[in-house]
Amino acid sequence: MDITVKSAVLNGSVSVVDSKSEAHRKLICSLLSFGKTSVICSNTSDDINATINCLKALNAEVSQDEKNIYVDSENIKATGAELNCGESGSTLRFFIPIVCALGLNVTFTGEGRLPERTNAVLIDLLSKKGCMFDRADGLPLTVSGKIESGTYEIPGNISSQYISGLLFALPLLSGDSVIKIIGKTESVPYIDLTLEALSEFGIKADFDKSKGEIKVYGNQKYKSSGNVKVNGDWSNGAFWLCLSNLAGNKLNVENLKADSVQGDKAIVDIITKIKSADDGETVTVDCRQIPDLVPVMSVFASSRKGETVFSGCERLKIKESDRIKTTVEMITNLGGNAEEIENGIRIYGKGKLTGGTVECYNDHRIAMSSAVASTICDGDVIIKGAQCVKKSYPLFFEEFQRLGGVIERSK
């Protein structure tokens, strides 16, 4: 679906969708509690549906109404399941260690760019701990065998999803384990989010951030309270918060927990930092802990007259698109000035954009960022492949219109 977004002023209140990062984690903890749980979550997306489909493939019973996802996992399937992870990297990387800890024989499949996204480091690590894989990387991937407790060494600069996957899995083993993170740990807030979910289900793990080590106690049991809540999503809230600070828009952004451990709440301070900078001043933002914010921050940086540098972005190359390249292309195609630098992006803000055509490359964050950009464009913004927002925020464009945005859809 291609859409045309016209420059307009947005006003009103918007309730941010519930966090898909929290939903992934709490659905998985519900599965591993081997009981019944009501996950209070009023919206889903393609990524969350991928996790739900994996629960169902493992024989869990899952049903939904407008406000809840009900999980009954008393009879997990032992072998032969196919787990289709859709385009969700989180789903795949969380479930690979889990099935290895449970000793299940399953096949993972995926769609879009997911089969091309590497998991070689995780597969190699689990192979050394007792599991067998039919290939070193890529999808489809068949897994068998069972891992053992012990020391798991993993680089900290590849994907925090690997670490989260291990955190779900290792408590199920008979002995204690240690995750040793080699080098600097990136996306720490996502690890904290996993630890928070585990704690809610009675699982204990100790994270020594100074050493980069997490001790995970073995022989633990996930215990569900029966009801768990998914909080609002700061990652998606960032689009509305940026909009609210651009071009006369006035939005009241609701359903965001101020003391959330979600790292993307940093968007509030980053907006302030960029807005308060003098014309011509260079602003620098380290993105190692907040990579998902880069596309919309690049739009926001284009609204000021001055240089903004986003560093620590190397992991953006293995997202739904190569987000360094696609973000630079988005800004450039809309009449801005952006360039790729080593592991980052430099924006030379002009204060305005002209409009133009953006190819989304099936990347939801590029699509939504392009819509945000429309409010500082003199002309129309044509977004090609806008349906990719279904991955995380299916009703984004409907909300955008409700708040005063003007969208024309292609036939």
C-alpha cells in the first residue's frame, strides 16, 4: 500500500499502544509457567502475533478479547512443532534458547528479511552446550537436543535478544549458570526489561553490570500470579512525542509509564537536548542503548538548523532494513541533508524538509518516521509500502488521521 501524507497540524490526545517488547516477554513467561495467565494487553501487531503463533505451535491454548490475551500452557507439545516467527527477530531469538532448554525438537521458519538476519553466534554457543542444529545460520532451522547449565560467554555488541533468550531458558536447567557478556553491553534496558518480566514470574537472576555478568539460578519454576499487565510502549510513543514538538502540533500523549525500565523513554531528554541547542551548534547522541529511536530522531534533528550526530548505530544494519542506509535515504529523499558515517548518521538540519517519496523497505519505523516528517515538509510525502506498520503499530495511520493528519491512499 502506497500513501500520500500532506503537511498538516496535528492536535488532540493519543493513547500509546501497549509495548510489544513487554508483551513478547510476558507471553513467553506465561508459556513457561505451565499454567493459566491473563496478559492484560489491549492491542497486538504482526510481531506479537508471531509470538502468539509460536505459543500455539507448542500446544498452548491462546485466546483474546479487547483487553486481554489468555494463555493456558499446561500441555506443551514435546516434539515436531514448526515455529513460524514471521518477521519478528525477538520471537526467534527468544525461542531458540527456550526450546534448547526444554529439549524440544522443533523447526523454526520466518518471513521477510528474518531468514537473512544472522543468529550464528547464538547457534554456535548453544551447539557447544549440547544442542544440535541442521545448519550454522539462516532459516528454516531445525533444533534438537538439550543444553546444559554452565558458563555462557556472548558478545555484548551483537544483540541483547540473545541474552534475553538465554535469560528465559537457563532458569529451567538443573544447575546454576552464568552469562558472561564480552565487551561493552549494548541495549541494556532491554535486558532490564527481561529481568523485570522474569521477576514478575518469580525467577531470580543477578545482573552485575560492572562485570558484565548475570548469574542465573537453576531449577527454578515460573509462577504466574494469574494476571500480568503490559505497559505503554515508549518506542512507539516516540513518534507522537516528536510530532508534539514539531511545527505547531499539540498532542497529549498518554499511556506512558514515567518510571518504566524501557530505554526508549530517553526520547524525552533527547527532544529537549535537540530543541535547546543553538543554531549551528553540533549535538551528539549515543544510540547504543536506544537504536530503535534513530529514524524518528533523524527527522526531528532535520527540524533544527545545525548538525546532529547519531553514533553507536552499527546494529541498525541488521534490523528490518539496514536502518543506517534507509534512514539516510529517507531524509535525503525528503529534501534534507544526511550522510552515513562510521557506525552512525550525521544530519545537517535545515529547519525544514521539502517532501518527496520514501521507500520503506518493509521497515515499520521508516514508514512512521516518514509520516512524522510530513509535518515539516513544504510538499507531500509519498510513503511506498506503508502497510509495514502492521509489524508493530497496525492502526498508526488511522490515529494519525484522527489527530488531523491528511492521508490519501492509493487504490
